[in-house]
Amino acid sequence: MNEAFFDKKDYKPLDRVDGRLKVTGAAKYSAEYALPNMAYAVLIGSRIAKGTIKSIDSKAAERAPDVLAVISYVNAIKVPGYQPKGKHPSEPSTQGQPLRVFFDNKIVSNDQPIVAVVATSFEKARHAATLVKIQYNKEQHMTDLEANAAKAVLPASGKKNPKSPTADYDRGEKNAFESAPVKFEAEYVLPTEVHNPMELQSITAHWEADDKLTVYDKVQGTKMTQKNFAKEWNLPEENVKCIATFVGGAFGNGLHNWPHETAAIIAAKQVKRPVKLVLTREQMFTMVGYRPRTWQKIQVGATKDGKLVAINHHSVGQTSSYEEFTESTLQQTRMMYASPNVSTRYRILPLNLATPIWMRGPGEATGAFALESAMDEVAHEIGMDPIDFRLANYTESDPDKNMPWSTKYMRECYEEGKKRIGWENRKLKPGSLRDGEWLVGYGMGTGTFGANRNAATVHAELDSDGNLVMHCAITDIGPGTGTAMVQIASNTTGLPTEKITFHLGNSTFPNAGLQGGSSTVNSVGPAVLAACNALKEQLITMAAGKGNAAFTSAKPDDLMFDKTEIQLGGKSAKLTLGDLLKQNNIDKIETTNESKPDENRNKYSMNAFSMHFAMVHVHPFTGQVRVKKIVCCADAGTIVSPKTAASQMIGGATGGIGMALTEDAMMDHRFGRYITKDLADYHVPVHADVPEIDVYFVNKPDLLADPVGSKGLGEIAIIGVAPAIANAVFNATGKRIRELPITPDKLI
Amino acid sequence: MIQFQYERVTTAKAAISGLANNSNARFIAGGTNLVDLMKRNVTAPTKLVDINMVPLKDIQQQNGKTSIGALALNSAVADNKLIIEKHPLLSQALNAGASAQIRNMATVGGNMMQRTRCPYFYDTALPCNKREPGSGCGALQGLNRMHAIFGTSDKCIAVHPSDMCIALVALDASVVVAGPKGERRIPFEEFHRLPGNQPEKDNTLQNNEMIISVEIPDNAFNKNAHYMKVRDRASYAFALVSVAAALHMDGKVIKEARLAMGGVAHKPWRLKEAEQALAGKPATEETFRQAAKIAMQGAKAFKYNAFKLKLGPNVIVEALKNAAGLV
């Protein structure tokens, strides 16, 4: 694939191939499969944060109209994969063991699912759930991160392996900070945030036979789900099918299989009917993960002319008492700047909470809030423009891995971003600019995320009319995966996009990993490319075999379609697809191709980079912040699908506004219960909070990372947005808010 | 959801008798709050009397007052020409509340009857004297960032959530209610009550009474009126502090002022002493700052809402500046 591949003059951004299905309601989500004889389950969550269940009185509920079962640890069928010694067979998010729902009477977090009420309708199940009386033996719980931070531990992964990303890390001199001419130190707090995709987590579980399970499930990996439930129910993998054709957003909370999924599968087995289970919005706060509240301390040492001497970065994040959730909070600190001395310490604190899960821009977004705020603070202290300060510490290779970058085009982002936001209007001295009563400020923050790539396989079929149909198990949680794959196939073959279909979201399709960690286009894209090239090779062989001399030495790159006409090197070879297949007595050709990471991964550091610029207004007397403009710049390699890619950046920036200004899952630690747990109290940005968002892509391929040249986009869209806004607020007001969100009370 | 009876009525009389002999019967109109409360098991009426068909949607001007039917939609009132012209403060307040979708469902009477948004009230696993008298106040020692600074009791520190009502109390509105014994008028300021020892009671409606309309006396506050609401996001959030400010100007001098606050008390909080301090004074920032100081007398903060002691007077000053055209 050459550099100009997606840069052709006639290249038209494609609208979402499934857009019409989505906006007309024709797209079917996991709660929309109406199976014959279906039952409905409602979950009851614990009302204490720690202890045991003393008793469950379910008599009234069982007698309620059309109730089929009231299921708890008392009467739940034994899940064959549950191990007696505290083991759950499915993959933990990192170390530890996922919660075994309905296994015993132990309560380890508030709203832990402890009873499922199953009835012939949702309303009847919900009514019966109000009739179940549960008594508890309460024990002292621990949910407060800051109050217990001293009890935080090094994760097992870091203990076992000093090279693990969670292990203690020291580069250069450990004490270099102490002797730096300029010393800066601060603490930052990011509150618990909840993914809250629009679609509620839901599953329809159907035992098609005693040993054959189909789940219509809101997940980010159909293969992961298939494997996990095969293990949990002791079934051959081929007997478990996971269907997730459409997913209404996830932001990471579908990267784990959760207790409610097992609860629905147990219920379906127990009532011998398909069971649908949809979480409530409140349960979305407690049953399907969250971004862990994280306390960070950062020390930055520099010279007076703006050269970094040392960075020490320490973080403590929440985890549950049963799984060690970890994320890459400190990665960016190790590799973003040319600091000779860097130390990082990563700790987690097990609390009486459910397990967190990666939320968009996982640890990096959390870490970037501290690092990119601190960079701004140091620049201010030494009187330097924060961009000049960053450029003075720009690094041309990865100082952590000691490897060259595969590609890095951040200088282009600095230049373009400055221009588009109007950086020349920014004043070094905070509080210098006004628009009427409102204070005006400019800020920026950078982000990075690994250009991850997994093995992926695509099956492709081409018929004599030029219809190309592909299949892959990957899910699409919203970025427009089908759209991007259709564009790759169209660009590779010359077939028009409307003749190409990409089927996804089904575990019976060829293998792919999770849709997470910005890896989909980088992983599945190359498999699409490989499959298209394999089809072309078959055609070349066939054509040559039938005496078309021009094809004897042709390569896949030489062949392109013009509708159903096969062309070689741009010249018509006067061969139509239909004729060629007919000559060979077949009506279609097909291929299955795997593409996987190569040895370049051991030679280069591969990362996507982003840079976000914000212009804000702050009202000095009421403390209200209005983001007036955001510019997002991304070095994400090839931009395969310009329209959906820009939408992804806009969505990420919007999430970043939420991080910076509004989102906060507040917990009353006396009860260990969230008090902001619906969309009225847990504030995500509304339209009025979201300004014009201008997106710039460097759009230069990284062909060392993968044959498509893509580096991934989902995470960098949000990483660095929150500090950009916090830095702009400082530039407007001179007030540095180090605990997010920046609500009006913190600015008056 | 617990099973309940549902009755649809077409006259106020039928509505009122629909409540008779059942203290657990409730009216339902837009349902934008009641349905939430039922879903969360905060309230479980055994009977709902649907009053949407009762003809109480009119907005009319007669005998020196504007009368707004109890079932007029929030969006219809906010967009009504008469209201925009004669009582712009009310229109602004309505548009500052909820979302467009909710305003299209919610009625004037329902807006007045909505319950507090205190999170302890909404979670049946947490203590709340308003939901379950005697269970304690979760907010008193809890996360009380959104809570009251005026008129609190040790039983309840919840705030009244409406924006519309802040404008109505400032405009000296009265509430026309009808019951088995006939009609009566309640001054708006006396409609909602402070928590005292009975936080479960939000207002002074008697058993089986129904709100018929709200009346706003003609006034000279339509030239200089401003509703300012400060909240955690730009739209669709409850007020941290809101202020309804209206001035009757005589040149540069304030002839008469009206001032009320939201987000600070268990009822719409009228600031009469501050109004008196404004009367006869020039409309300057200094005058407004003085009035704001008076307005905040007697305010008492809790652990997480001390910021309201500072935000409150700032919003009063800003609202007055806007009303006076100084911004």
C-alpha cells in the first residue's frame, strides 16, 4: 500500500454503511431479539457494601403473578466452571478472579447482584423484585480511596515481573529531582467515572439445547465471550455462540464478561426458556465497571531555560477486593518527553467496590491529566510558553523502550493546532484576556497510546457480479468498523463500496480480538487487505491459466476492478469477472486470511499521538466554564475513513469535556453507595456544553506498524483533552484546579 | 412496579372526588417526576387520577392579573406571547429548567408539586426523613453539596428543585386551589413550606385539593427582569444557585425590586429585606452588593455547600446587573 493510497483525488469519505439501519431502528441490539417463549429477569443488588446475606424471603415474590423463579445463591443451579476455591473460570481483567454470581452468601460491594427475579414479562419481574425481603449481616466496609491510600499495594504483575508496566520504574538517577534548579510538585485527583454508553448493558441468553448456548450480548469481543462462557459452562467452544451485531456504545465496559451475563445464563437454564436481562441505568454504575478514582502525585524538575531534569510520578487507583485491575496510568510519563531521569510508582487499593474496567483512553487519560497539567504548571513557573516548553523536551526516539519511533509527527500537530485555535492570542500571564465579563484562556494537552495490533482473520467471497462479502468476529461499538473495512476493501480492489459488505459481531465468524485499545483498524484492516489481495491472486492465476498472457507475471497490486471489469496496470485487460469465473466453471471465489503483528514490533516503538487545544470562557463571579472551541490534532497513521474518524475525535473530545468539567460518581462512604447514579445527577456534557470541535489529521501512514498504516484513534481522541481544558481554565483565571471535575464551586 | 388503579377524569370536580377516601391516590399529569419516583419505589400510589383531560390549559389576562391554568405545559407558558411580554422573568425561568422534552410534558401544577432531587430521597437503601419519616437525614452529615443554606431543620436540608417557582414567588403570584369545600387562594410564598419537623410535607395543600391555576398580578417588572441559573453544566441540571431578579426602574433609580433564590431552601426563597434595601437606590453594582449581603443574612452552610455562601451573593449581583442592563 503506497502513501497516497487513501489520498486519491477522487477519494470520497463514505457515510456509515449501517447508518440508515441505526437511525431507522432497523439495527438490532442485544435486548431486541424477541425469541419464542422468552422470559425476563430483573436483578436485585445488595444494599450493603460488605458482609453476608442473612436471609432471603422470596415467598411473596414467588407467589406474584407469572413469576417463574427467584434465583439466589440458595437455589441457583451449580455453574460447572465455578471452582470451589474462589475461582471463576473466565478471564479476569488482569489478576484475580471475577465475581461468581449466586455462588455464596458473601457481599463484597454495594449493589452486587444477589437475586434474579424471572417472570413472563419485564413489568411482572420488576414488581416481584420489590417483594423480596433480604436481611444482611453487615461488616465494616472500606470504599474511600484517599483515606486508605497508605494501604495501596504493588499489583501482583509488577511484583512478579520487574519489566511489567506496573512495576516500579527508574530511569537515570533516582534523586535527580532534588537537585533540579526548578522544582515543582503537586497532587491530582480524578474521580470515579462511569462509561454510561447510551445502550444499557443487556443480554438475551438462550439454551438451544442442554449443551448449546447462544447469547445476544452487549460485549466488545464475541470470541472472548464465547471462550469465557464455554469455560464457565464446561462446554466445547463451538457449542457457545455470541452475537453482538450492533453495540450502542461501550467505551470499554464490554471488555469484560460481568456477573449479570452469567445471571441471565443461569436463569435461562433454570426456567428452561430464553431469558432477557437489561440493567437499569443505576446498575450501570455498579455492575459493569468504571474508570477508577485515582490519586496522583507528580514531581517535575527542570532547568530555568526549560529542559526537563526529572519526573517522578506516583499513582494510586481503586480496584475491587477480588480482582487486581491495572491500567497504564504512568506510561506516557516514561516516554513522552526527553527527561533523563524518570521514576514511576504504580499502586492499587483493593476496596469494597466492584471491579473497574478500562474506560476510553484508559490509564493514559488519567495519567495525562497529571502529566500535562504539571507540564503547564512548570512552563508557567519558568515563564515559558507551554508549547515551547514541550518542544524543548521533544524526543525523537522512545526513551523508555530505547527504540526509534515507527513514526511520530507531533511537530505537525503543534503547528497546525496552534494556528487553528488562535494560540497567538494567548497571553503568558493568566487572567489577561476578557470577553465582556468573561475571562478567556487557552490551553493544550498531549496524548499518546500504543499502536496496538492483534491477529485477525477475515473470510472473503467474490461472486461473478462483483459482490464482495466479508466476515469477521470483530464487534463495532460505534466507531464505524464496517464502514472502514468497506473502504479498505474498495481501495484495495477498486470495487465500488456499495458492492461490498462486511459482516461482524458474531463468534461464528473468523477470529478477531476485542474492539478495544484502539486496535481494530490496525488489526482487522490488514486482514481485509490480505483477503482482497488473495482474491486478486486467485484471479490472476485463473486468468493466466486461461491463456491471458498479460497476467502471467502480474502481482495483486497490478490488478484493479472497474466495476466488474478486471484491469491490469490501469489498462483494460478486456476481461470481465463473470467471464473469467465462467471459464473456470465456478460462480464465486473465496479466501480466508489471517494477518498478525510482525517482528517490527520488536524493533520500533509504535504509538499514536494526539494534541488537544481548548479555548474557554470562565465567569469570574459565578465560576461557570464554557468551552468555546476545541481543536483536536492526531497523528494516527493512515486515516482510512475520514468521516467516521472525525466523528470519533469529536466524541473523544466530548468525553474529555465531561472528564474536565462535569463527570463525578460521588460516593457516600458511610454507606459505600454512589449518590450520583443516573443521568440527571451524573453529568455528561449536553449539547450546550459542546462547542465547535475542529479535527486535524496528519494522515501519514505508519507502514512499520501494519500494512494499512493505521495507528489507532479511539483512545487518543480523549487522552489529553481534560488537561487541555484545565490548563485553559488556569490561563483564564490563574486558578489551578487539581481535582476534577472543574465545577463552578471550585472557581469562585 | 407495584400495581395501581388508573382513572382518567375530564373535570376538576371528578378529579377531586377521585382522590376521596384514598390517602394514597395521586394526580398524574405530565408524570415527569412521579413516574421516576414510582420506578425507584420511592412512592407507590395505589391509585392514579389522570387529569390531563381536565380543561385547565388556558393562559389569559383579566382583571389586572394573568391567569395560567394548572395544566398549561411548561413549554407553552414559556413560549406564550402574553407571558413573554408581561412576565419575561417567568418565561426565562421556565426555559432554564429541565430539557425541551421534559418542558413539553411537564405542567405548571406538576412543576409546583415536584419533589426534591436530594439523592438520599431517591435511594430507598439510604435514610431520608422526607421519604420515610424517622429514618434520619442522610444529607445532614453526608454529601450535601446541592443542599439548603436557608430554613433547614435537623430533619431535612433538601432543596426545592423548580426554576419556575422562583420566578412565581418573586412575582407575588397566588395559587388557586379547589377542594371538596370549594376554591381558595394561597399566596405563592405560602404554598411551599419549610421542612421543620415534617419534611414529608412539601406544601400547604389540604387533603383532596387540586391546583386550578396560578395568578400573577399585573406589574411593572417586565422591562428589567433576569433569571440567572448557575449549574454544573450548561443545560439540563438543577441549580447550584439561581436568582430571579426584577426591577421597576424610574430612570436610574430603582422604584421597586423583586428578588428570589432557588437551590438554597426547601421552598422558593423570597428575599424581601433585600428588595426593601434596593428600593429608592441607584442601580449600581455597589447597591446590588449591599442588597446581596442583606439577602444572605441567616444563611447556614454544611460540610460541602459552603460555596453557596459566596456563590449566592455573586449570583444575586449578576442577576441584578443583568436585570438593570449593566452587563
